[in-house]
Amino acid sequence: MQTLALWLLSGCGSPDGSGSGRCIGEFEDGRAYAFENGETYCEGDMLHDCEDGTLRSGASAECGGGDSDSDVDSDSDSDSDTDPDDGYNDSDPVKATPIGEGTLAGETVTDSADRWYRLDLPQGLHAMFEVLFRHADGDIDVSLHDHELVELQRAESGTDDERISAWNPFRNQTFYLRVTLFSGSSQTYDLRVVQTPLTHDEAECAGDACAELRQLPAAVSEEVGYFPDERPAYHFMRHELLQAFLYATRQVFLDVPDTGPLGVTQVGDWQGDIPGVKEGDQWHPDGTHTSGFDMDTAYYRTDGPNAGGYICEDDICEVTEAGGCYGGGIDYFCDSTSDHWVDVERMALYYGHFLQSRIIRVIGADRIVVGDVLDAADRLVDEGRMDGTIRNEMYGRLACDGSYDECFRAGWAFHVHHTHISTIR
Ligand SMILES: [Zn+2]
């Protein structure tokens, strides 16, 4: 009776199978789980209770616990219980389709049944999931989840195909990929998994692989030192640039206690095009952000999370012959050292670690911030926390610390909300 009561309470459909529960996955022991309204979970048997993604008529599926949260198993918690009686192991609740490197062709997803895949990824390997489809025939979105099914990142572009990447520099880890149909009733796709070695601890790259584009992987924890602050579709860069970035942010995290992750804003698309081009727009000047040579990141900030966005007041606009007040009265430079929210010490450390890779051509930053970061680098050298040669390198690579007009003419406006890293071509 308890099962029946929970069943009716949860609204998962009636025991005679007349309900509307959807079959969306399978547990290790073969039981299906079905849900309605995206939050109520019931269990059944995948083989006998599911037909075409829904509960078969007369199915014996039952609700496992009147689940009222938004997790995917059948309990009432947030996927952190250790209840041995509910039959769900929260560290591995879904028996998704196991996958490895290679291609699964002709997969199908419908609007009533998501598809789940499971990849066991060894430590230090980067895995890119490519879900290849024609957008016009139905819009597929994908999300990447950790071993507890916590969502790490989403790819939901409005164009053909979705790509999303995983890694864990610290340990072997199981990742889950969820494929959802956003529009349309059914859609077919190919799922391709490409695995590549990717280290976190050195700013080195070897061989032809350095030139290949890699996608910034979803952050598995704050420990990695970064977080995606833009759609994954615009997070492609040369392998060596990605490694230098991963090294730099990880080192800042280790250097300074309580360093929050740094946001990665726009880099390039998977074919090396400038972000926006495939959407009929171009968000960076000609010759930049192409072929994976450049990336934009946020600044380390003193006023909150290290996300992209203005790092000083934007209400003071100087009229200049170079065309200041660009954009209708918006000022694209900071005006004084006391009036910005950049954590200059962390920025000096970040640039310093980046410059150890020897591939950095030039770094774009706000002209006021540049001066303050160089002062911070001087202090770090005095304190023995930075090598003098790295500090000197920073002086040569950071542009532009000139006047407002000089920096505007040199093309270094617009770094009032992000910093730009450019590598040697
Ligand atoms: Zn840029």
C-alpha cells in the first residue's frame, strides 16, 4: 500500500501503466527510472516497463520514494544520501550507455526521452564530446555532468552540432553526457568522442598536437583555477595556449590562499573562426581570435567573483582626437589607480606564470591596470616571490601603459572588461 500511496502522491502515473511517466535511463541492475514534470522519479524495469520512451501499458513501475527534488534518482534528497534501503547508489545512479573514444552513428533522441552516456575518463585525458546533427531538423542541447550527476556545463547553441569537453587533472573520473531535444519531436545524431592527453602542471606542449584546437574543458572544481564564462562553442584555442592558461590559473590558485576561479570569456570557435562570425556578427577585430592564437579572460577582482565585466566606473568619458567616447559616451578605459577593482597582485602572478610558457606575444589590459600590475610585479620581485626575468618580460609584453590617446590609437581600448592574451603566430 505504501508503494501505491507514494505512486499516486508523486503523480508518476498509475500502477496500471496509464500514467505519463517517461523512461529516461537505466540503473545498473536493469531497473528503469521514469519521471513526470522533470522532478518526480519512479522506478520500473527498463526491459518490461518501457516502450518507445514511455511507460508501457500495464507496467509495474513504482515510485521509489515520492521524490520531490530535482535529482535523477528516486529519493527525496539531493543525491547525497547513503540510505542502503532505497536501492540507489548515489555515486552512480544511472546506467547510461557506456562510451569510449570513437563514434556512435545514427543515435536518436526524442522529445519524451533524453539520452545519457557514460565515459570513464583516466586522469589527465581531455575528452571532447561532439554531437553532430542538422539544427534545422531539430535542436539538440547537451549537458555534461560529474559522477554524482551534478551538471558541470551546458552546450545549447542555435546552430548545427554541439561540443563540450571534460577532463580531471587530479584523478580518474566518470562523466555523464545528457543529450536533450529542445525542439522537434525526434532527431538523429552522431556522437563522437575524441580523447587527447592534457596536463595541468606544465606550460609545455610537444609536436604537431600543439597547433590543434582544444576546447576548454568544463571545470571539475574550483581547484582547477578557472571557470567557463562564455558558451563552450567559443572556447577553442591552440593546445599550447590552453596548457599555458591551465598552468597559470592553477599556479595563482596555489600561490595565494582563497583565490577564486578565473572566468574565461571569449576565445575562438572550433574551426578557428572569430566568435560571432557564424552568427552573422564579428565580436573581435580582424586578425584577432583566429586559429586559436588568442584568448580573453576576466581579471582577478577585488569586488566579487572573477568574472568578465567592467573593472572600473564607465561614466567618465574623455573626448579625444582618436575618437574617445567610442560607442556613444561609454568610456573604454579606467581613469585612476584608485578607481578600479582589479586584484593587481594576482594579475601580476597570472601574467608571470603565463609568460613562463614563452609563447606569449602580447598581453592586452587596461592602461591604468597595466601600470598597477607592473608595480605589483616589482613588489613581488622585491619579496622574492617572482623571478626578475619574468618581471622584465612582463614589462615588454604588457600593452598599453601609455596615454589615453596612445592606447586608443594602438588598438588597446576595450580592455576595461577583460584581458587579452595573444600568442606568437
Ligand atoms: Zn581578445
